[in-house]
Amino acid sequence: HYVPPFSDVLNWKSFSVEVPVSEIPNLKNILASISPRQYIRMQRRVVQIRRHFE
């Protein structure tokens, strides 16, 4: 089981999409299923937390 870095302080699900290895063949469909509204929310969130990655 993979634990993302900074998971104790970051809610990864608020700005990322976790795709299990077994679902990689479906990646295009998984990403296409993200609504524009959800995509914008995730994008805004990643801008807010990017300081953790610098």
C-alpha cells in the first residue's frame, strides 16, 4: 500500500487522482470522468498547497 508524502498534512484526494496499477489501462476514461467543476476545484487546491512541494 502506497502512502503519499506529507499525507499527515495534505488531503491528497482534494487535488489528485489515485489510480491503482491495475486500472492504468482505464486511465483515459478515469481522467475523462472528472467533471470540469471538480477539475477546477482540484487545480485551485493544488495551487494552495504547492508550497509543500517547493
